[in-house]
Amino acid sequence: MIFGAILAALVLGGGLFLSLRTANLYSRLLRGDPDAIAEKPELARFAASVAKPVYDRRCASCHGADMKGDRSRGVPNLIDQDWLYGSGRPVEVERTILYGIRASLPRTWNLADMPAFGQANPYRRYKVAPLSPGQIKDVVEFVRVLERKPADPLMASRGGKIFADTGQCFDCHSTDGAGDSAIGAPNLVDDIWLYGDGSRQSVFNSIAHGHAGVCPAWSTVLKPGQVRALAIYISNLAKPGRSGTARATAASQQQGRPS
């Protein structure tokens, strides 16, 4: 009886210690600067242990278990170091998780869409002239020139004028095609594609039909600690110099390891 009572006390004491330690780690996670926390091994491991099950339950259905997204639906790859919004800092990722993209909250990312130039009224925000199929093909060739890929020079010359004038493409994608991460305008010259594979037909489809992808806002679903942990976890796995295999291994090893 005495032995059993001692054992029960030890178990309860150990459980209390773990609970207090977990509470302390959560507190440090929420009090600190997300960008600085990402560089602290103990807190980064704790963030991963919190984030991994949340990611599996809430995010993997779109971004995939491997976090590589789905180009058929315009779901971004989270570990390729290419960021549509911001530069991949935890504080930036956290904002996207909290408020989403084209979601229903005032602070959501919602500054620009890709017009559907193949339609009579391409853009809902302001008046943009539609383009004929031939004009869209010309723009496709110009984009290929920006990418330093083989292209029809005459078509590309016409497409460059459309890019810089009629289509107003430069306004979002910049004159050099490098995009603008402040508004979520993709880089057109890095050979990383949000939609499709970068082929002529794929680029034509994007210009003709437009895009306005949505990411849900999770601020009303997830707890603040879960959001912070997810942001740190995703940002750390996407850091330069980590191969896909290394990232996957790290994700697996970090699950359930707070220290």
C-alpha cells in the first residue's frame, strides 16, 4: 500500500512537472518575437511538436503531407523557399495563418487578383481591357523572354508592349517580371509556378482565365500558441540549405519532442 501510494505520488508529481514545463514553454512561445524564437533550438523543437499535429489536421488536406502544395489548384509549396507574400519570416507566415488570403477578415491579404484577360470584363476592381487569344499568346512569348527561354521574337515584341501598356501587367508583376511579395504577385522569371508547369499552354490559361486563390483565416479556429507554433515550424522547414529529405526528416523527428 505504501509503495503504491509513493508510486502514485511520483506519477502525479511527474505529470505536474511536465504540465508546468509545457505551460512555461507556451508562455515563452507567445511572449517572444517569432523571428527570434525560430532561432532558439528548445523553443523551435517545442513549436514543431505543437505544430505538426495541427498541420496534419488542418493544413495537409490542401498543402499536402509533404508540404509541397498542389499546382493544379494554386496551393503553394511551403518548403521551396519561394514566398508569394513576404519573405518567409515567421512573423509574416503568422499573419497569413491568422488572417488568410482573400478571406473574410479585414486584415486578410486581398490587394490584388490575376485578371481573366480572356473574358469581356477581366477585372472586378477596376476597368482592364480584355485581350484576344492572339494577344495572350504574344504575352506568353514575352514572359518566356523574361525567363530567358526560347520564344518567337516578333510575338514577344508585341507581347512586351501589351505587358507594359494594354494589359498593365507590370503594375503587379513589375517591369522585369519579378513580381511583388507585398501584394502576392508571383515572380514570373524564377521558374517556380503557383499554377501549372510553366508551359505555354499553362501560362496562357492563367492569363486567359485569371486566378484569385483563397487561404482560410485561422484566427477564429486555432489557439494563439498553435498559430505561432505553425508559423515557426513552416518557416524553419523552408530555410535555405535544407533538402526536401532533410526537411521531412526534421519534421518527423521534431514531432513530440519539446526538448
